[in-house]
Amino acid sequence: MKQKRYFLPESEIPTAWYNIQADMPTRPLPMLDPVTREPVTVDSLSEIFCRECSEQELNFSDRWIPIPEEVREMYTYYRSTPLVRAYGLEKALGTPAHIYFKNESVSPVGSHKLNSALAQAYYCKREGVTNVTTETGAGQWGTALSYAAKLYGMDAAVYQVKVSYEQKPYRRSMMQVFGAQVTPSPSMSTRAGKDILTVNPNHQGSLGTAISEAVELARMTPGCKYTLGSTMSHVSLHQTIIGLEAEKQFEMAGEYPDVVIACFGGGSNFSGIAFPFMRHNFEGKTKTRFVACEPASCPKMTQGTFEYDFGDEAGYTPLIPMYTLGHKFMPANIHAGGLRYHGAGAVVSQLMKDGLMEAVDIQQLESFDAGVLFAKAEGIIPAPESTHAIAATIREAMRCKETGSEEVLLFNLTGHGLMDMASYDKYLSGDLVNFEYKK
């Protein structure tokens, strides 16, 4: 059957983001200032982030946050992204399930990350910021922020996790094409980086180390603010454009998802696809399941502990109530670099604690098996991060095959893997291995 793609006309692209914090049955515990251990305020957060994002982070009352017209106009350059019925994958699996995916790989930078990068860059520019800094794992967020910063006439400095800097040279090149300064982390350019390398000169980096360096640079540089690609509530807020579009597209398709699935690093794309649908569960109108998919080598949701922890290795960030493996955790060198993060965001962690969502862990080889099958069936080579969601979708589809259930499955294709072909080369040559988490 011919593949069906559902697009929204420009007039139907959402005009507001959905703020799940206003609807949650249990409000997340407050983040704590790293020095005073008191709940953070807009003023204290604004020392690192731009003020508008800090206000959004602590907004627990407004269900809908208007999208600035300038940001929405930039969205229309690539949105709506298509909702696609994956007939090819259904046929390959022989499943009665109806499989859909939201294709975020069609953005200019090839991933969903641009949805928040445009918003954060806009707010920073409006505040008079001249420089932005950030961290990146695989490079998707760093690429998005580099592009958005250039659009708004700001300079960008990106600390890329060292192992990904080496594994994914063309991601680095993309950031540099957009004018960003890219530094492998940990580095000797910050006190945090020097301290880490003093203890372990061969440290391959983690998102925690890169965050420490980026936050330090923001604090030490006049006119500079730190931007973040996941974990925080304001980032999840901006990403809800994904699920809000998908809602309207499912109305066009005449269906509604029984299961919503997304890969999970810090929570940005999971939040984006899941939160708009989750609000209907809160209202008792639906019983959709929500499944977060993380690497078996970095299983903070399935094997971590719910406690206050830092978002970075050096302890510069606020203490976040989260499921965590510990901010000193050193993840294995898997190729899904965007998922190598030790903790989950406060909102997602609270939802998990309340039993309103599920989590599964996926081995590296299972994820690449799924990615290659998807590529053969649908013609899109997915990013290594996205293959985790595809693997979990295949598990659900095979369950439906066993039971004869025609459930509707939706997963978020966070980005394409065209900059990750070195990873696929290793998979095809048999050089990839699984990594087990060890406490």
C-alpha cells in the first residue's frame, strides 16, 4: 500500500506550546540552588539561562505558553513535519499493528532539536545576549544551536563530548560550518575540564562534563548565556510542538495512538511527542501508554535512583529531583551519543515515579538491528538515538502480532543518521558490541 504522509497547512501549525507542569497530578519537587540548597528562583536561574526561559522553567500555572510570532515563522520553514504510516515496516514485521512515526529528520539540521534552539536563541537575542554556549553529545543539539545562533546574529561555543567529537567528525563540521567554536570535552579551557583531566587524563567525556564546561564559560563571559538541549522543563515545553501537531494529524488519519514511544536521553523528544497526548490521560479520556527507551548501558530510568542530583559532573547546576545513575557516572562509548546522560528531567522523573509512563532499556546491537530493518522498509536511515525507539516499537508490534491486536503505535523519529554512517560501518563490519551497565 502506498505510504501515507499527513501534513498540516500553515494555518494549523500550533500557536502555543503545552506546559504539562500546569496539569500534572503531582508537581515535581523544586530544584535546589547548588550553593544555598534553597529552591531556585527565576533570578537565580537567570544567572545561567536567559530570563524568559527561566520564567518558563518555573511556570506551574499557565497551561499554554504562546509561541512568539518570530519563532513560529521560523517553524513554518520546515513544519509541520510529516506523520507517516509505516506500511513498509508493518509488512516486514507481519504485524496487525498500525505503526506511525513523526518524522523530525526533515528539519534543516536533521533533527527535532531545532524546535527549542530557535526559541532559546530568539529569547537570548531579545535579552541582548551576544554569545551563547552549550554542550552536545552526538552533535544534534550543538548543530541546532549553532544554526539558530547564527540566524539571530550571536556567536556560539559548543563543548562536544570527546568520544562523539572523535566518532562523529561530520557533526563537528556542521557546527563549524554554521560558525560555532567546537571544543572536545573535557578540555583544558575551563577549570572544570582541567580538574577532570587531572584526575583522569584519558577521560572520554560525558554530557555531564560538557555541561560543566559550558556553564562555567557562560558564567565567566560577559553577554553570554547557557542554553540546554534537553532535561529542563522549558526545553520540553518547546518540543511539545511535535505532539501537538501529531494530535491534529491523527485526526486527519482517523486514528489515535494506543502507545507513544520515544528514545530517552534527558527527555526532550520524549516530552515533545508524549506530553500533549498525556494530558488526555490526565483528564480520563484516554488510556494511552507512554514508553521511554534508553540504552542498556545508561539505564537511569530502569535502574537509576530517584534522588536530588546535579545535572553536571562538576556540580555547577541546580540540584534536580531525578532518576539518576549519579553525576559522576561515566557512560560506555555507545554510538547513540545523545543518550549518554546520567539523569532524567524533573518533570519526566515525577511522571515515572507516579507510574504515568514506562521505560525500557535497549542493547546497542538490538537498536542497530532495528535501524537497518527500518531503513530497508521505509527508506530512511535513522540516527542511532532514534533506533532505540524503533527497537521498542518493533517489540510492541511483535506483541500485537502474537495477540492479533490492531493497536496504533506512534514513535518519534528524532533525526536522520546520514551524519552517523561511521557508526553504521562499524555495525555492518561486526565491530559494534553491547555494553552492560555495572553499578
